[in-house]
Amino acid sequence: MAKSTLQSGRRKLISKVNPKSPVSEQYRTIRTNIQFSAVDEEIRTIMVTSSGPAEGKSTTAGNLAVVFAQQGKRVLLVDADMRKPTVHYTFGMNNAYGLTNLLTKQMELNEAVKTTDVSTLDILTSGPIPPNPAELLSSKGMGEFFNLAKKEYDTIIFDTPPVLAVTDAQVLANKCDGTILVISSGKTEIESAQKTKDLLTAAKAKVLGVVLNNKKMEKHDYYYYYGTK
């Protein structure tokens, strides 16, 4: 992989490279909102998805994983997008093995995860792209993975494919404690966002809220991220 590609991916992790920036502060606000959304039980497994591609779900998932880890929690970021995985690019990792190897019983969890230079943050990349992603996500092995990972980590964040593209996110939605929907300002159509919410609700997902991505500030030359309940 070209060095410039790795650097480009890493620049997306603003909460890691510039934790004092206004954007990083907004990720911490999202983290706080997630934590306060739990009434009867702690939100430990979080799915991050979007309506369509290129809306910022993977960037959001990566930065949320970083800010949870910065809080001292043991965090596992899982690339559950087994069709177009990107987490390994973001963190500059090899994707020769990962979640698919775990679900097909080729590897154990401690063999498949990769450490990062962010203390207490581990990554489980997607691994080789399988012919049957939805079936793997709904398999008995996925349930076993949930149980095992929750023993090892405080917070587990899943980056999933867009809801309107394939059924993968819907399959995983009711297994997670909560779902975050990422929409892109000026790009995501209202109808698409509503249809996505309806599909997640039908899948018995607990939608915690929406992250509005790429909202341009009027007075500053940066993009502003914020969450709404």
C-alpha cells in the first residue's frame, strides 16, 4: 500500500491527531450522548451505519472508537463491512485476516485482533471478503463472538455497510445495544434517511441518534460534526 494512502486514511482520525480540535470535542459530545442514552443498562455494543456510501460512517466509527479509548475504556473497533472494508486503511493495517477468519473458526479472538498506538484500542479488521457476508453476520459464530468480546472489552463498535445497499446492517442491528445513523449534510436525501430509519426500526434496532456529517461552518474553515438525539 502506498504511504500516501495510509497517511490519507490516518488524517481522518482527527480525534487522535488533534484531540483538542473543535471537531474532536464534538466526537466526545457524541460519546457522552451515547452514554447518557442508557437508562436501564449500559450501551456496550454500538453499530454505526448510514443510508448510502461515502456519508462518513467509517470515519465516525473510527473517531468514536478513539474517544471511547481516550476515556480509558477497553475498546474494540470491528470492521463488519465485509463487502467494502476500510478500517484497515484508516489505521494503516494489513487485512490478511480478521472477522471472517474468526467467524469461520479459523482463528481465535486474541489471534485475530490487532493493537493500535491508541492505548486500550484494538481493531478487528474484516479479513478476506467472503461470498456470504449476511449469513456470516447472522451465524451462530457471530453470537459467540459477541459473548466473548464483551468479556474482553468495555465497548465494541461495529462499522457496517450502508442500510439501503445490502441487508448486512439490518442483520446486525438487533444484536447491538444501540445504532448510530450517519447522514451527510447536503448529500443524504430526506427520503433515504427516513427509509433507513424505518428499516432499522423494522429490524428492532435501538436507534440512539443521528450524526450529521460534513456540516460546513459559516465562520471557520473546517467541517463540524455533531450528534442529535
